[in-house]
Amino acid sequence: MKLLNISSPHTTRAFSTANVMQTVLLALIPGIVALTAFFGPGHLIQIVIAACTALVCEALILKIRKRPIGMYLKDYSALLTAVLLALSLPPYTPYWVTIIATGFAIIVAKHLYGGLGQNPFNPAMVGFALVLVSFPLPMTTSWSAPSPLLDNTIELSQALTAIFSSRETIDAFTMATPLDEYKHQVAVATADEILMNPLFNGQDQSSILLGWQWVSLGFLLGGIFLVWKKIFTWHIPVSFLVSLTLCSSIFGWDSDSYVPLTIHLLGGATMLGAFFIATDPVTASTTHLGKLIYGAGIGILIYVIRTWGSYPDAVAFAVLLMNFAAPFIDQYTQPRTYGHTKAVRGLAKKD
Amino acid sequence: MNLITLHEFKGGIHPPENKTQSTASPISSLKLPETLTLPIAQHIGAQSKPVVSLGDMVLKGQVIAEAQGFVSANLHAPTSGKITAIEHRVIAHPSGMSDICIEIQPDGLENWATIQGIENYLEAEPKALIEKIAASGVTGLGGAGFPTHVKASVEPSKIETLIINAAECEPYITADDMLMREQANSIIKGIEILQRIVQPKQCLIGIEDNKPEAIAALEHALKHFKDNTFNIHVVPIPTKYPSGGEKQLIEILTGKEVPAGGLPSDIGILCQNVGTCFAIYKAISKGEPLISRVTTVTGNACGQPQNFEVLLGTPVSHLLRETNTDSNQLNRLIMGGPMMGFTLEDAQTPIVKSTNCIIASSQQELPDPAYEQACIRCGMCTEACPAQLLPQQLYWFAKSSNLEQATAHNISDCIECGACAYVCPSSIPLVQYYRFAKGEIKQANADKLKSDRAKERFETRMARQEREAAEKEAKRKARAEAAAKKQAEKKAAEAAAPASSEAKAAPAADLELLQKKLDAAQNGVKKTKEKIALAEEAGDTDKVELLKGALTKSQDKMKEAAKAIASAKKAAKAEPAAAQIEMTPERMEKKVEMAESRLNTAQKRLADAKESNSEQVDALTTAVEKQQERVNEAKQALTEFLNTLSNATQLPAKPEVNLDQLKQKVLAAQTRVDKALERLNMAKEQGLETVGALQMGLDKQQAKLEEAKKALQEASA
């Protein structure tokens, strides 16, 4: 009788890292469905391109790093990075932009910075930021108009052509994003005038944003599901959204001069960012108080960049900037340990 | 009706309970095993000391090992039988280490030693009750095994709340649950005894709400004693692991936190396990010492999971046999629960006072741990930690041996409950990392303390030596000044009375004295060298340095002495006659004696070296041989000299004149023998290692005494 000598605990919950990633992927489905319904099959194609690129890059670099390839591929982390990146990109981004973004995210931002669990910056956002600053043209002209505004729905073949070969066909159905549109128009027009644009649903007052709001609500739904499943806590998304709301209410109360709150919350990548990007545990703060500060920082930065910066959306930059601060925030927001009268602040001082 | 406001502790987990398997049948007893193996350390504190010897027949309940000191516990024979071994055996310990165990072969008669309880115990003096508990060897039965009498010996005015820990939050374990169902009345009585001892204002029995039968039984028992019990409340608490942790239970029931590094008594709380209360009741009311306990035997490999009243010392293998455990299915054998228990590698390991559960698990039930993956900082461990630590940070610090930061992040407050490792999606054995870091920190602290002490010692010694050197220097200066003065006076006198021929004889007379000095200096050098060798062996570099200093000093002295001799000899040559005339039989005898004494010391040292197995034995043996030679030489010289003397004078040196001298010699020898004897006895009393050497010295002195006596007899005859 050979008995095992194993240290306690002897029982563990059957919920692995792969399960965590799978659950997050599952929670993205409502958002993906909405995106596809309103913006055509572009994102689905981007997901396929990004996923293939990510898996190949991951396998390659694991081989170079002499790590067990099968085990790491099965943890779904590369796949999740790829999907998040694909959802952040405009649906009809040229394939090579997607490949560059994904490759850079996996090879440099993830593995060269230490691999799973060690990377200080959100890999998907590093990839996104890289192509955003490097290839501004395809990154700003690849959003399609919401399907109700098009005469014909975008066919798969059209989408494939747009992504893989000819950029000419794309002009037929591209359009600026609501954030972009409002930001550019607000200098010359009043809110009412801007909202007359069919992108903001024209005269129909029942909803403000055509298509976009449903995408945002889809991601919100998935995010709430993840909080309920205890994949992450409520702290980061809530403080993120609250700080963005406060900023917009305080500085942007005049919708004739600034982008209104509703468009901030539902018009861009806010919900995707709040629930799926900012909550990436590896690069976020881990203490409760730290998460509140981290989330609030992202919210504020997003507002600042969107309002006074030159980019229409700002989730990637805001998240990356707060990634810098996360380790520092963690050190100064440690919880009070049981039996102690106060919490420790900062690292131990060297003698 | 629940008057107690419950508080929630942060974190915690809900692992599958797996308790119903072992609660189907009541607590039963087992047939006697073939042997009982009782480790002498079944509690926290000093090991107890065996008071029986091999072959002794013992009665059930007889003390077989006594507590050593206050924080220790007695151990009693669980049944009557014969002591068949007192030796090292594998004990219940995570490392699988062995310790001294007493083995009893039961005679099957179950003959009890005379035991007696305390009558009217609720009116007895608390002190008497504590003494009885101590005599009965009662220790905490919840897990840690802290001697109960120590815990109960708190200042009664300090304790406001007595908490009875009946939470039993770990999966699988049902020992307390079943005990409460079956022995609720006795438990309440045990609690009353504790109330009598520590006089708390209230008593709360904290019990997880997954034990409705036990709660009902306790409430029924309380109703039964309604008129007599004082402020005892059964408090059902939500089922959440680790609510049964002492600190967590205190937080749930009172909202207070035990200060870090402190004890529950610091906040007016005393915690006792419910099983301990039952043991206290048996010890006080019946006088029955702690010789058995309720242990759950469960797990998928176990044929009949249930609770047993198990005699201490029963091998786990006996329990497995009696429950028809399938050894083919058995994959992991755990003593304790699945969260905090430890695996046994040897089924012969005995049940001890703190063994509440044995899990014989199959491979499917508790699969082998998965491959450790990278930490993704998901923070699930932080959410699960009941001590509000940051487990993922502690993990990084432990993994990188960053003990300083681990300490700063309060790793010492980790209770090793395993909640973090339970939830970790990356299958990281977090608790094992923390145990490693804690061990390293403990070792580092011990090392630091040691080096600090050594440093302090070294500094004190340096200061003392400096002081001494300064004093010596001052003395030397004073002496030198005095000598210079004298010299000056002498010179002045010489100048006054020049060319005195008698003065020249002085250096010759001093030759021997100088030789002695040289010998002493040489001896000193040799001794210092030996000491250096010893110090080097022991690795005491400080000492080596010091000794080297001393060595140069001795060597200087030796050189000086040699120089002095050389100059004296030169002077002696000038007057060769003077030196030879000095040779007398007395001087020669003295030389022989001196040589003999040197031989003696050399022999003594050799004996010492042999005893301590020193490497110097060889060197010392040659030294002894040399001294022996010298003695022989001196003796020969003496006889030759005597011969020549007698030849020369033709007059036998009659010893008449020496009678008195001989008598004196005998007396002196006698005192020496007495002194040696005294010293030997002292050494024996203190168990010193020098006994052998001293014995040898004594023998020699006695021989000398005999000789002296003989000489005296001959002379007087």
C-alpha cells in the first residue's frame, strides 16, 4: 500500500484558470451577438483572425521559452486576449492590422514581459494602442454604420473582401463612431442639431444611440453575469462607471459644448472596458480599496482623454496608464489584517 | 429567542461537507488492538517523562508518563497490560517523524487502577478542579492539543465569555457532532465545571447550523438542567469554513478580534472544544483520565464510515481493518480533516489525543493535486482569506524568499486554514508556500538572535580585554619605574662599592630559576597552541585571534627566558665551580618530583582527551612518553649522584635525621589524597566529564601515600 504524502488542503474546488477564461468568453456572447447584429460579420472575422494569430504566436513563443505548449494553450488565456482585442478593433480593420496587434499583444506584451500572470500591461490594450498610433487611417475608417442605416445588410463576402483585399468596397458602409461624430460636431453645432444625425437615432426619442446602446448593454449583461459568478468583484467596474459618470456630470453637463453622459456610457467601448478590460486581474489592482482607486482612475482618464485629447475613445490608454500604477496602489491599500488595529501601508522599509 | 447578535467573519468558503457518511450509526467501541503505542508528546508543551519500565504490568488509567513542568500533560495507560517497548516509533506528525513511544500489550482484563472523582464538584475549589484536570491529562481535543489545565488557569476576573467550540467546520469530521447528540448532558456538566473554574459572565456554545440534531440535543439538555445552569446559550452559526477556527468563532460570536500575537484571554474570552468539556466532565466526576476519544473514520475507501470511541495509542491500521477499508482503493490516508489534516505514510501511526478524524480516501474522491499553474492574480484567495491577508502577494514573497516583505504583509497571521489554496484556479499549493516562508522566517529570527548575542558577547569581551590590558600596562609601567629606581640606586651603590666578587655568584644561582621560567614559558606556548587547535576545530574565530595574540606574548616570554639563560650560562662559565657545588641530593629529588608531577598532568590530559575523543590523543601520548623518559632520566641521575656521593664519602646517608621529614611527607600525602577524593566526589555529583582523570589522580596520590608510609616504616624500623 503506497500512501501519498501531500500537504493540506487535500480538497480543492474544481474551478481552474481555464474555467475562469471560459466563463469570461461565455459572458462576451451577448455583446458579440449585438455587434454582429448591428455591424455585420466583421467582428466574427476579426475574432477568427486574432484567435489564429494568438494561438500560433503563443505556441511559438512557448516553444522558444521551453514551456509545455499543450498545457498553456489549454488555459484559454491567449484566446481570451485575442477575442478582447478583436472586439476592440473596428469590425472592418484590414487583416494585417489585426495580425500585428495580436502578435504584438501575445509575443511582446504577454510573453516578453514574463508570460501569464507576470505581464504588467493588459496585452490586448498594448496591441490595440500599438496599431491605433501606428495605423490611424485604417483604425478610424473601419467602423461600419449600424445596419438600420444601410440599404443592404453587409454580406459575409463583402466583409471578407473589405478585410482581406479591397478597401474600396468598404466606403459604401463605413461611418464614424458616435463619440467621434459628436466630438467633431459639437464645435459647430448644438446638441439638438447633432442628435438629428441618424447615427443618434434621428427624431426617434425612444433610444439615443442606434445599435451602439445594445452592444453596450450586451457587455453590461455579460459583466453582471461575471460579478454574479464571482469571477471578479464589483469594485473596478462600479468605480470606473461612477467616476466617468461624475466627471461627465460635473464637466460635461452642457451637452451643447460637451459629449453627454449617455453617449459616454453607451456610445463607445465603455462597458467592454469596465467589465472586460479593466478587470483583467493580472494587470489590475488586487485589494478592494485599490480596485476602487484603480477603476476611478480609469474612469477619470477616459473622460479627460475623450474630452480634451485627440482620440475619440480612450479605454486603451486609460487602462494602460492605470496598469502602471496598480502595483503602487496595491502596496498602499492593503486591508487591515485580522487582529491588527491598522492596515500596513507600503512595503517594509529597508534598514 | 436567540439573544446573541452574530457577526460575520470576512472570507471563508463552502466546501462539500461529506459529513452524512459517518453519522448514520452511533458512536461504537472497537475490540482491543494487539498493541497500543502511546507517544509521550501528544500535547503542546514539554514532553512527558515515562515512569514505567519495560516489562511492567500497568492498570487501566495508571499514569505511564508524567508531565514535565506546568505546560505539559500526564499520560495514562488506556487499558491494563504489559509494557513491551519504550522506543522511537512513527508518530502522528506531518513530517512522519518518530518520537519516544510507550507500547502496551493489552492483557484483555481491562483492570482499572483506583480512580476517584470529586464529589459535589460544582462546590469544589477551582484550584482543586484544575489540579484534577491536570492529573487526568486532559488536553484540547479540537486539534492543537494545548493542556487544558494551563488554559483554565487564567485569572477568573479576566474572562467574560466562555466559548465552547462546537462548530466542527471541517468537511468529513463528525466526532463532535455525534458526541453532542449522544452525550449532551455530560457536555453541559463539563461546561458547568469550566464555569466554576473561570467564572465567566456568559457561556456561548458556537455550533454550525448543519448539525440540527446536535443543536436539539444540547438545547434539550439545557432545558433538562434549566434551574441550575447559568447563562449557557446554544448559538447556531451559519455553516462556513473556517468558522471553527478559534479566532473566527470569537469574531462570529462577539464581533471582537483577538489581537495579533495575543490570546483570547486578552479580550476576556476563553475557548474550549466541546469534546474537551466531555473529557473534563469524565475526569472530574468519575476521576477517569483521558485515555480515549471519539474519532471519525470515513472516506470512500472506508467500508463502514462511522465514529468510534478509540483508545489512545490504537494504530490507524486497526481502525482501517475494523471498518473493512479497501486497501486497493485507499490512495490517501489523512489524519484530521481534508482542509488542515496531514497525510500519514504509515498506517501503524497511533491515534493520539488530538486525532478527531481519519480519512481513507480513494483516488476519485481526493484526486492527486493538479499541476501548479501561473498565478493570474485573480484575487479569489483574497476573497476567501478569513484573516484578511493578501494571499497572492504573500505567495510572490514566499516564492522569491522575500521574507522581509512577507513579514510586513503579516504572514504570521495566516492560520493555514487552506481556504486560499482551495479556491485557487491555478492549483497553487499556497499554504505550503506560507509554511515554507514561516519556517524560513523563524529560522532567520533564531539565527539573528544568535548572532546578536554572539556580537554582544564579543564586544563585552573586547571591552574587558582592553580594560585588563590597560590595567596591566599601568601596573607594568609602575613596576618598570620602581625597577628603574632600584637599578639606579643599585648602580649608585655599586659605584660606591665597586668590584664585589660575591655579586658574581648570583647569576649562577639563578640559572635553575631561569630554566624553570623557560620551561614554564615553553609550556605556556605549547598550551596556547593546543588551545588554538581546539578553537579552530570548534570554528570559534574570535577565540583563535585572541589566542594567537596570547601565543606571540608567550613566545616572546620564552625568547626572553632563553636569552636570560644564555646570558646566565655565560656568566656561570666564568665561575664553573660555583654551579656544580650547588648539586645536592635534595635538589635532585626535587627534580624527580617535578618531572613526576609533569608526567601526572600529561597523563591526566591524555585521559581527558581520550574521553572526549579529541584528535590530540596521539600528540598527548608522545608527550606522556617524553615526560616518562624525563622522569626516568631524573631518577637515574639521582641514583647515580647518590652512588657517587656515597662512594665519595663512603658514609651511608643514614635516614635517622629524616624520620621527622618522612612523617611530614606521609601527612602531606594524606592531605593530598583527601583533597583528591573530595574533588572526585564533587565531580561525580555534578556529573562532570573529568571524573576519570580525577580517579586516576587519586589512585596515584594513594600510591604515593603508601610509598611514603612504607618509607616511614622502614626508616623507623
